[in-house]
Amino acid sequence: MSLVDLATTPLRELNAALHQLPPDTNNTQWTIRNPRGQHAIAVGIDAPIAVEIEGHVGYYCAGMNQQASVTIRGNAGVGLAENMMSGEVRVTGDASQAAGATAQGGTLVIGGNASARCGISLKGADIIVQGNVGHMSAFMAQAGNLVVLGDAGEALGDSLYEACLYVRGKVASLGADCIEKAMTEAHRAKLAALLTKAGLNGAVDPAAFRRYGSARRLYHFKVDNVSAY
Amino acid sequence: MDKLPPRPVPATTPRKSATFDDYSLSEIRRAAATGLYDIRGGGAKRRVPHFDDLLFLGASISRYPLEGYREKCATNVTLGTRFAKKPIELAIPITIAGMSFGSLSAQAKEALGRGASALGTSTTTGDGGMTPEERGHSNLLVYQLLPSRYGMNPNDLRQADAIEVVVGQGAKPGGGGMLLGQKISARVAEMRTLPEGIDQRSACRHPDWTGPDDLEIKLHELRELTDWEKPIYVKVGASRPYYDTALAVKAGADVVVLDGMQGGTAATQEVFIEHVGIPLLAAIRPAVQALQDLGLHRKVQLVVSGGIRNGADVAKALALGADAVSIGTAALAALGDNDPALEEEYRALGTTAGAYDDWHEGRDPAGITTQDPGLAARLDPVAAGRRLANYLAVLTLEAQTIARACGKSHVLNLEPEDLVALTVEAAAMAQVPLAGTQWIPGKSGF
């Protein structure tokens, strides 16, 4: 196990050490103390390790993560796990704007609320938010799933492609081309699997959610849709 | 005496309106028939003040020229000397601008890589990520980080030689990308995680940062991800070049890429291309001024693009203070785009060689701006790469010829004092004297 205290160790040293880990490393347990809101903590990991961060982090924590499981015991700044490729990122508290932006794979679990543009341009990852999400969440989301146990802010799923959105609470408004869709048994099973991934199996009823997706009216430009642009 | 027959009333010669000219009227009719704005590829076609309005002052008694072919005039340039551990060493100050696989065929991307690598310079990816063909045939490859992040992959960031964060481009500062359904083939769709055949409109803002303070933190993330090895460029479309350059530098850029309104795009609205942004000639001096005011001219390198056609344009851009130029439209022409040899096929598409710009439709008879396998197969990447290499060599030789005539042993030693302007507008924009005078509008007292 490696213990890194960012009060005394430069961030560059930590990230360089994480990047140098070989794929079959035995050094799989890392604890980071005193993050103190620094930006770019644990970005670009590509190894099957577990990283525990004890405190609040700044922008882009665990950005572009591959394989690693990163847990933040605190709140996270803008762009948490942005463009994640695989692995898992959890934050026990709230996440700021653009959490999981463009993430292509892996799982992002947010214990508290997520701010605006959560899952913007999502490309395949699964995001589970236990609280609320802010406005313009899942804007132009292409693939993957966004699960919101709380409420969603305005313009949810604006200009959505093929991502699936599940919301248990209220939706302030839907964005352009985002519509409510039927919640079938298959969708409930899929949602149950996502909740299990987040460690919420049994605690949350999939039947309490509504499903939203793309109406696919904007896939080809038509002048009749001009009011949507 | 017989009376003369009555004269017919003289008719005036039919006169067309300079304002409502044939093109404007045809566009009104097209808009009225379709209800859609016109979309096309390429850059601004209107006449704007450009490098043709500048001339070099060759050496004579007051300056000492260098002997052509005998005395060396170096052309190498290093990009990314500010922070990157591994700056890019270019043999010539001419790079290939970002153009995506998707907008271009795989054959065209390969040809660009072959041509650039033969002359020791770099190519650049575009929206949609990096293809193995592109990486394999480009010795030096710049990876673009765009707002859409289509195909964005940390492994590709690490295997690139530099990273270019695209804030905007000259053809459409403030606009996003566009790739219409005809070109979203199965491979392009898979790379971009999109349904096949849909119209793809990519975002105009980055998803995870807003404003210069955020950009600084974003660049820091990219530095950390790549262990501070890669040069990081920031590309902007020319609109407010002084402030954009200053803010890119403040955010931590190693290189600023400045694209004038003549710079091409794969597809966007005609009204955007022709009416948003400023010409490259007007953009270089403010950008250089920003670097000088920060004490970073030649330390943060400036790459300019938009309308570079020949070695004189290269030399003029460098003389105004750029460290290198980038070419896109000219590179495509060197590959074979708009070749009069294909005139019959261009006519079948309702256009003519030299005017073909419906690149978004994917029906390019030259096999360059298409994803149609049959059309793309027409382009031989080896032969097209050779043509590009020849063209790059000519650009370099021409720039060297001018630099030697001005007494410079390196093309980067060219300076504004080597230039004069033919028009008042060009003199004001380039901040060099009107030819035959000492007058620089706005600088020399009035």
C-alpha cells in the first residue's frame, strides 16, 4: 500500500508515480491525504488499482481514467472523471459542473448532487447520481446511461443522441428533442443492474423511475424543426 | 429637302446591380426555394486584404543579400519550447492544418502524412480522433482536442507529438463542427459513437471548461496526463487576436495557432464563412504585439494559417512575426482537389474546377473529401503524398529565395522592416509603410 500526503508531496510526483505503474503492478492500494482541492489529482491512470482520496478535490480529478477505482471522500470540482474510458470513480459528496463529461466507459457514482451539465456529451459511461443534477445535464449525450435518484434541472437531455436517462424525481424541463419514453421490463432490469453497480441494489426501486431518450427528430436537419435550434 | 426618318429612342445598355449581383440573386432564389441556409466547405471566397498587398524590399546598398544556392538560409523551427519536455523540431516552417478523417478520406489523410513526413514537418488530426493510418504515416502528428471530443482517447494523446486545443477556427470563429449524414459511414460513426448516417453537428464550446481561467486548469490537466512531455497548442479563429493570444498565453499555451477567415472548413454555413472573423493579414500583428507585450515573442511560438498559397505568403507571414504557417486548402489542392482534369465530373455536379466546395456532400470526384469507397479509391496516397512533398519543397525554396534577397540567413530573421504595402488598408493592417513612403496608417502621427 502506498500513502501519499499532498501536503508534502508535489502533485507532479504523485501523478508521475501513478503513470509509471506497470499493468501487473502489485502496488494496487493507494491512499492520498490532504488533497486540499488541488486540480488534476490522479488524472490519466491506466492500471487496475484502487485509489482513496481523503478530502475535497479540484477540477478534473480522475480525468480520462482507465481501469482504476478512484474513491473521493469529499466533494469534487469541475470535470470529475471527464472522458473516463473504464474503471470506476466514486465521490461521497457533491460534484461540480460537467461531471463525467464525454466519459466513454466505466462507472461514475456521485453520492450527493451533481451541478450543471452532468454527463454532457456522454459517450458510453454509466453515471449514477444519488442526489439531484443541474441544468443541461446529458446535453448532446451520445451513449451510456445517466441515472438520477433525485430531481433534474432544466433542459435535461437537450439535443440527445442515444444515451438513456432515468430520473426518479421531478424534471424541471426537457431539452430539445428529449422525450419521455416507455419504461419496459427490460429497462427496469437494465436500471436495476446500474443501481447494483452503484451499490444500491435493493435500496432503490427501479419501478419508481421514468425514462427519457431522444425523439430522433433532429438527426437530420429539417427546416420544419427550425424552432428547436 | 427630305426629312430624316425618325430615330428610334436610344436604349440604355442593360445594367446589373452591383449590390444585387448574379451571385446574390441566385442565393435569394435558392433560399426561397429551399428554406435552408447554404452550406459549403472551404474558406472565405470574397476578396479581402491579403499578402498580395505586401511587397518585400530586396537588399541593395543599405542591405546585403545572400547568394542564392551558395549561402545557407535555414528553415528549421522548434515549436513548444516554453514548457514541454519534448518540443517539436520541424525542418520547414510549414505545417499541415487539422483536417479530420471523416471530412477527408483515409487515403487523403495518409497522403497528407506521407507528404509532410517527407519534408520533415507535422500533420494534424481533426474532429473524430486519430486513425492508425494517420499515425503510421505521419512522423510528427499533432492531436486536436476539440469541443465534441469525438474519438478522444488518452492513449492517442500520449502517442501524439503535440496536442492542439481547438477553441475556434478562422472559417467560423464561434461555430462548431458539421459533418452531414452522407459522410457518416460505418467507420466514421463508430469512431464518433454516433448512429450511422445522421447529420452530426458538434458543439462550439468545450464541455468541461468555460473561460480563460478554466482553460488554464484544463491545460494543466493535459500536462499532467502527458507528464509535461507534449507541446500544447491553443488554436483560435482570428477575431480578437490581441486578447485571444494574450489569454492563450496566460492559460499556459506553448504555441498559439491563429487561423484567418480564409482558412477552410469541411462544412459550415456560407454566411458564417464570409461574414465572421477577420483576414489573416489583419490578425498577425495584434497577435505578435500581445506576445511582445508579454515578453514572449519567439518563446511562445505563433503558427498562422488561412490563405497561404506560395512561398511569398510564407515569407510575409514570418516577416510579420509568425514562427510558422499552416496550410489546409493549398495542401488539398496539391493532392488533387479541384483539378481541371476532372472538369467533366465537376460539371455533372453543377460546378466547375476551382469552384467545387460541396465537400459536405461526399461526392468529391478527386477522392479527397469523401467517404465513398469507390471515389476514395481514386486517390493514390503515395502519388498524392509525393505531390504534396513537391509543393512543400517549392514553398520552402520560394521563402528561402525571398529571405536571401533580404539578406537573411534564416527565414525567421525576416522582419516587418523588410515589407511595404501596396494599399492603405494593407499598410494599416500589417503595420508596414505604404510603398514609397514612411507612412504607416495609425502609427505615423495620423
